[in-house]
Amino acid sequence: MDNFGADIDAGGRVLSKEELIRQRERLGKCVTCGVKLFEKTFFKRVALTIPGKVLNGRCLHCHPQNPDDEEILEASCIVADTSDSMNAAGSNRNDTSQNVRSLPAPPKSAKKMTGKFTSATFNIGRKFSKRQSASSSCSDSSMSNRSGTYLRRMTPRPSGLLIDDSGHHNSFSKEEDDTKFSSFSNTEKDALLALNQQDLSYADIIDIMTNNPHSSLVMNEGLHALSLIHEPDSNNLDETTESGGFGVIINAMDVCAKDGMAQVNACKVIFIACLNGENEQLAIAKAGVTVSLQNAIKSFSDDPIVLEGCLLALSSLCVATENIACLLEGDLIDQVINLMNLYVDNCGLQEHGCAILGLLARNDEARRRICNGGGFDTIVISMVVNPDDVEVQGQALTAVRAFCEIDDESKILLANSGAIDAVLEAMKAHPDLHQIQEIGCDVLSFLGMNDDNNRLMGENGTCDVVIKSMWSHSDNVAVQEKAIEALTVLSEHQNNIPVILQAGGIAAVLSAMQTHASISDIQILGCAILSNFASDDDLTKVKILNDDALDIIVMAMVLHSDNKEIQERAVILLRKLCIKENMQRMIAANVSPVITVAAETLPSCFEETSYIVAQLENAD
């Protein structure tokens, strides 16, 4: 049998020979002697070479090289001491003098800067699930750079034990070892040794914790081990969900309620599990995690690392709409707002806090509490204090949008809190980041639906910012759509039209329509806002044609001949442009054929098409 600790399970039961073989195969060990042969990474098993012991995953003790049949490699002959063997094996164990285990790097599927914008992509709104599509992993759709950094934060091994490949506890001097290890019960010793085995699965760790529910040491060690599994197997998580295993994690939080690092690890575990999808999010909430997280916030109110973990975990739970009801129990909303107000320059707390408030906006009662608790001021202050942090700005913009798109009162209250200026400053501070520009324009559209806001936005430079965004991101369809929507909303206030025109609005809209001629939404929006411009005066109508609008409008009608909305909006626009000064240009642009076709296919536009045809005929 293998050395101490390898032939017993967490409950102290001796493994049968068959069980031991299966365990060693799973752990990448030689099934005969138990020597480590493979190191498991996120995606594969890497064959080890330990001079004198292992050669490319082959145990040289049980399967020595035959000099008659194969070349004897140098690595199989040199016998190194223990420390050299450790190094040759790729440093399979961490430096025991530091007594810590560093978190592994995130899987390649995790976005390098899914929020920090060194590469400019980030997740807005925390809508994530491993099951969203077969081609996207949970990391791709969910983890911001800051979340990934938090997961990789090093935490001390709770037990203070590092078990070597022989199964021996070796981090203390003999006297320290005897004193400390003797204080553990036999069950705890077995559980700790089991938790320090290589390549334990998620389910294995949960089982060990389940068998030791009252041991704070085992619970702590289990949370630490689970927190290192950044990409758990979906089947293991499904099994944990079905068996109620997440209750074990919540129990561990409560058993280790006074240990900050245990709370940090628990928050990591909750966040990672929630990445798998709604089933896990619902199961974790049902297990009672909300109360445990609120208790942790109260107990560690002066520890920003624990607090950031709590908000990160809560933000992942808020994704499931069904969870919001239980999240409203207690004073969670007040806690989040108070933390954001207390740590205004802590970007991690601000990012996750804004995400939570934005996700809670879907619930009427939550919106009322956030509003009454000063949440709108808190979001705006977060943007003002942290102007350079893209993740904070992104989540804050998302939160503002979430409130604005639901009710009109929020538009007024957010504007009173300074949201309009905050949005514009975010867009100015990050002009090259299309995500900020896109969501910024979207927020401005919602805010501008209120008349008072609309009038203010026409006076404070909003039009200039939006049009600059269009020129800076001329190839980005989403930015163009949201920007034109924002300008359309602003153009509904008659006083704003001259401001938009002065800023170059006609040229920007026509450029978008020409660049994205195949995108129906841009053609619809473009025709709509040009119609608003054309309602101004004849000079504006002439200016629109001076910018070669006719060719672009006719092309839209030709390319989208089967799109009724484009045809209708284009006809309405042409009707407004149909003035004496424009007649010769309309004839030269060959408008008649497309109008003739539209007259036959669009009974709803009979009046407009008839007028245009008559004017063109009279002009001849």
C-alpha cells in the first residue's frame, strides 16, 4: 500500500486494492507504488520527469528502462535529492516556508481584460452562464479583469500543513509538528490529509466537508481547496446542485464566520459556481447564502478584501431574477449603498456595488429602496470619483440604464443627481472604447426621453459628444445605432435641431448610412432622424441634399426593397425634401423609379408618393 494518508478515505476507512488503484489513476500516480507521474492543468495532464524516478510519466521503479531495447536517457539515471526532484517536476508543491498556495492562472477562455480595456472588452450587466451557447465559456461572458484578479489572490493554507507526495505532513519542525498535529482529532487528520491530495475533484472536496460539518479547520481547508478550482466540471456542479451540496459551503461560511480568509475563499467559490448558470445561482441562494454574506459584511466592515468578495458573490447571485426576492430580505440594499459611500475610491467595491444595484433595478421594491436609500447619488458619485476606471464606469452606466429604461421617475431623479454630466464625462474620458461609447449613447437616449432632460442636454454639449463618438467609431454598428437613437431623441425637441446641425449631425448620419448600407436598423434610424431635421426649414432641406443624401436614400430603398419600414420612412423623408430648390437634384438622382415601386407596394404612403410623383412631373 502507499504511504500514510493515501490508502484511507476522509472517514478513516481503509481503501480496497481496487479503490486504491482507481484513486491513483485519477490522481496521476503509479498504480503500483503511488509515485506521482502526471501533473493536472486546467486542460490536460502533463507527464512529469523526475530524475531517477519518473521519465515522461513513466515510473522507473516499477517500469525501468531496458538497455537492450531502448536508449537510456540521462534523466533516468541521475538521482536528485528531494528538493531537486521537486524542481524538476515543475515545482509541483509550493514553497513550504511560505505556507501558501498560489492560485492558478485563469483558463485561456477568460478574457484578459474583460473590463480593464487593455484589450477593450468587458461584460456589462453580469449576464452570464456557461450554458448560454456551446461556443462561449462562462469566462468569456462573465469575468471582468478585476474579478479574475480577485480569484487569483493568494490565500494562506488554513491548516498550515503541506503534504508531500509521500503523504507526510512536513511544514513544521518535529516539536511543532507533534504539538499541532496532536491537537487534531483522527477524523480531522484524515480529512486534512485527504484534502491535501493532488487532483481532488469538486465533488471529492464537498464529500470530505460533508463528513466533517462541525470542524472549522476542515471547513476552512475545504473552502480553500474549492477556491482553487477556477473551472469546475459542469457535471460536478450539477451533482452538487441536485444533492444540496451548496449547503455545505454555506455551513462552512457560518462555521468559519470569524475567519476573514475563509469568507474570501467562500465568496470565490460562490462566484465561480454561479458562472455555471442559473441552476447554481438559484441553488446557492436557496441554501441561505444571502444571510451568510450579510453577516460577513457586518463582521468584516473594515476589511475591504472580504467586502469586495461579498459584493462579487452577491452580484453573481443577482443575475437570476428569481433570487431577487430573497436578496431583499434584511438590509442588503442599505449595506451595499453604505459600503459604496464608505469606500468611494475602492474600485472593486464600486464596480460590484454598481452591478448589484443595476441588477436589482428589475424589481419594483428594490428600485424603491435604492431610490429612498440614496442609491442614485451613490452611483453618480462612484462615476465622478473613479473617472479612469473603465470597469466602474461600465457597471455604473449599466445601472443608470437599468433604472432609466424602466420608469420615467428614475430619469428625473438620476438627472437631478448629476447623471447626465457623469455619462458625458465617462464618454469624454474613454473616447476610444466602443463599449463605453455604445452604452453611454444608450443611456443618453433614455435620459433624453424626459422633456426637461432633453432641453438640458441640448445646452450642455451632449450633441457634440455623441457626434464625436460616431466619427471615432464609424465602423462599429452598435455605436452608430445607439448614437443615432440618441440624436433622434434629442431632435424631437425643436430647439436642439440647430445644435445638432451645427455639430455636423447630417454628415455623421449620412456617413453611418453609407458605411453600413446593409444594416436595416441604421437605415431606419437614419431616415427617421433626417426626417426630423427636414422638419426644420427649407435651408436645412437643401443642406441635407448638399451632403449627397439622395444617393444614400435611394440606395437604402433599393437594397432593402422588401423592408416595409425602410420604404415608408424613406418615402416620408423624400416627401419632406420635395421642395422647389431640390427638384432638379431629385430628378438627377433618379428618384422616380423607386417612388413608383413604393406607390404600388405601400398603400399607407399613397398620399406621400402621389405628391412626390406630381412634383417631379411638374418640374419636368
